[in-house]
Amino acid sequence: MMADVQIATEAEAPARTLRQRSSPIIQRNIRAVAELAAEQQKAKSMEDRFAMAVSRFAGSMNFVYVHALIFGLWAAASLGLIPGVHHFDKDMVVLNTIATLEAIFLATFVLIAQNRMAANEEIRNHLDVQVSLLAEDETTHILRMVSEIGKKMGIAAADDPEIKQLIRSVEAQEIIDQIEVEIDEAANGTAERQTRG
């Protein structure tokens, strides 16, 4: 019993050491990511969990080995290569039907899993956008302070027009509008070149 406690303590030691070396901010961020993953896992229905498990298994080498074994034995048995087993599927019609049905269900399970992963990815993308906007805002504030310090110290670079442009607050909607305009212009330019060519 005492040995079990010691083994568990030794196993937890590297994790504690890593936590002690990382900053509280990094620990907080890691906890937030872990909590998000746990919430997403809890939100999955039984059907989603089953679809993910099937997709994981179908994407593994064990799936290939199992199918090679089953299909190989089936083919050998139906061709009479296994003594004592009579021909039961000479034209392999039954095997073909089973494989076709399995492919239909596997495709459905994979699509369900991909839809779930896409929904999770969308949540992470929203989180990334929020973090990027926060970082942009913080960087702008830092640049403003550095620029003001530079002006008070009489540094000429503090009046650089490029720095003035960088310290201007940028709204997310402004960037989105500009991206949409650029995409439309690029699409129209491509369409015009195609009609001329």
C-alpha cells in the first residue's frame, strides 16, 4: 500500500515541477484551455461519442488488420481453401454487400465526427480572434506609452508617421470590412481576366 502511494507521488512529481516552473499566467491559460476541452467533451451526446470512437477506430491500423483478417478468412473459406468449410459465398456477393453497408455507416460516422470537430474548431477560432484583439489592444496601449515617453525625451523617431499610424486604435469591424472589399476586388479582377482571356 505504501509503495503504491510512493509510485503515485513519483509519477506526479514531473507534472508538479512543470507547474512550478511555469508562470501563474501560463498556468491560468492552460487551465482555461483544459476547462474548455472538458466542457466540449461533456456537451457531446452519446451518439457523438460513439461516432468519434468509431471514427478513431476506422482511422487506425487495427481497423486495417481486423478487416484484412476477416476478409482474408472469408475469401479463403468461400473459395474452399479452408478444409471442412463448404463454399458459402462463391461469387462474394454477401461479402460485397457487407462491405458496402459498412462503408455507408463508416462514411456517416466520419461525417458526424468531422461536423463535431468543425464546431469545436469554430469555438477555438472565436477564442483566437478574441485573444488577437486583446493582444492588438494591449500592443497599441504599449506603443502609445512608448511614443509619449519618446516625445518627452525628445527622440525624433517618436514623431514618425508610421508609429502614429500604429498607435491608432483599430476596430475589428474596420478590418473585416477592408478584407471583404479586398476579396471582392480580387474576385472581380479574376472574373474580368477570365472573361477577357
